[in-house]
Amino acid sequence: MKVIGPGFIAAVSGFELTNIIMFTKFGAAYGYLGFLLVIISMLPLTYLQQVISLPIMLFKESFIDYLKRLRSSIWYVVISSVIVSSLITLIINIIGLSVVLSQLTRFHWLVYALALFSLSWVISSNTILSEKAFKILSLLSLLLLVYIPVLVLNIKSLIETDNIVYTSISFIDLLALWGACAAPYSLIVQALGEEEDFSSIYVGLVVSVLIGFTIASTGYIFLYPSKSFVLTDSIVPIITYGPLALFAYVIGLSSSVLLASVTIVMTSSLLYAEVLRLNKNNINISSYVNHTILFLIFMTLLVAMVMHVDNVSLYTDIVILGSGIIGVMFTIPIIGLLAHYLHLYKTVTSSKKLLLINILYIMAIIMISIVLSILGLIEFIVQ
């Protein structure tokens, strides 16, 4: 259990329903190129969690500490982008899991959504309970490795190339994939970690990449070429192998979504509390945060009921759009991270070469994010 620290939780909790939907879609719609793009997107963004931890390890200064010293307007922009993108992730994942569960049972999706929101809130409100829940949910999330035996049993189909059809890739899909892999809240979790937690990210990196590859691969094996992928198609590879595989999948997926939800609630509350403290607000921060987030959650449920998100085709489009928005907003905290590294490069005397390499790396991530955002926006407007 020693490997379960902020690094591990950041990697595993950053892997949720949005990832499964986008990874399966890329394998189902784009074949070999699709799951290669999944790996290409995951590797640099997972490494970014190590980059954000590096200043803590070397200079005892976190990204959050640096932001607090900046002008309040810059702090608000960066933190607001993380909070908003995190809440979008929270809403998409809980409602999405609820829709999946309602498709497998006779209960309305709203029943599951209310239960998941309530459970997330109860866990995140109790420190002792949340610590135990993190460990249990992290381990249960590994049941998503059920994709591995499914892939192994169908490995011959993976290497067949007779049915390969080359299709142009949508920039909206690419931006959504980028946003699904980004998980801005997981970067903040890592930034809040201690020095001894730095190495734990390697476990999460291996698990995340392994699951991502297997999901995209099984999407290719069972669904390619798919021209009208929807949310529930992601279950097809698992259902094929009976109720036991489906049970493991549902437990793993539910645990991963719940872990991500609890992490998001706690991270958003902490960041919002810091904003209020900087404003020297004397109100009860904990109470204010609780009521604010509860209001956002239930307003979202109300809107979701009016929009009939239980329509799986419509909700799949919502997931792609929401992931794309997260991809766009992801650029903001990364620009802040670049500013942090430039500040360190100017002020410290050691590890200059390492800082410079990571500065170039962060600049590359920013450029990719900006280009994908522009191209995705143009494609969205044209359509």
C-alpha cells in the first residue's frame, strides 16, 4: 500500500469514463492510428505530473506556492480554469456512469447520479473516511485491467490488417482526446504532494498507459470500423465474455469514477477556499464551499433531466464536447506552470539544465494544446 500516494492517485483517478469513451472511440473509428494516438497523447501528459512535482523535490516550492505570490488576477484565472474544468469532468463522469448503469439495469439514470453525487460528497467531507476510500477505490480501479485478458484472447485479430480503412481524423475528436488525457485536477493533486510521493507516479504511469492501450485496442478489435460510435459501445468488448467480466468492469469503472469525483470535490474545495482566503473573506469557508458545489451539482442534474441526457447518442456528443472544452482550458494552468519554471530558472543556481529541458517540454505541450484548440474550434464552427 506504500505505492498509493498523491502520484498514484493522480494517475489512476485521472483515468475515468471520459478516457474509456475516447480511447474506445479512437480504436473503433480510427483503427491502428487511433490507439497509437491514444498512447502518444497519454505519455507526455502523464509525464507532466512529474514535471509539476519536480520543483517540490528540488527546491521545496510547489506550483501552488508560486501562484499565491502572483497578482491576484493571474491566480484567479489559473485556479478558475482548473475548478471549472474539474467540475465539467465531475459532471460528465457521474452522469455518464449513471447512464451506463441504467442501460444495464432497470433503474433510471437519475437514481444512480444522485447516489454517486451523495457518496462522493460523504467521502470527501470526512478526512478519515476519504483516506481509507482513496486506498480502496484505487485498488478496485485496477479491475479495469479486465481489458488485458480480453485483448490477449483476441490478439490475433489485433495484428490482422486486411480490414484497415484510412479515414481522416476529426480535430474535434483529437481535442477531446487531449482533454480526456489532461485531467487538470490531477496536476493539482500532484502539486500538493510531498517530496516522498514523487516516485509513486511511475506505478500510475505504467497502469494508465497499459489500460489506455488495451481499451483502444479492444475498441479496434470489436468495433472497427465504426461510423456512429456511442457511449454504450464501450461495454461491447466486456459483455462478450460474460457476467463475471462485466461485473469486474462495472466495479472497476465505478471505483475509478468515484475516486475521480472525490478527488475533484476535495481539490476544488481546497482551491476555492484559497481564493476566499486571499480575499480575506471571514465567512465560514467550509460551509460556503459545500453549499456552492452542492448547488452546482443539483442545478446540473436539473439541466441534464431537461436535456434528456439518457439519450446515449446525445450524451456521447456531450462527452466529446465537454472533453474538448477541458482540452482548451487545460492550456491556462500549463502556461502558469511554464511561468513557474521560468521563474525558477532565473532565480536558482542548481539544476539549470534539467529546468531548461522541462521548459522546452512545457512549451511544446502548450503549442500542441493551442494548435488543437484552434483547429478543433474551427472545425466546430464550420460544422
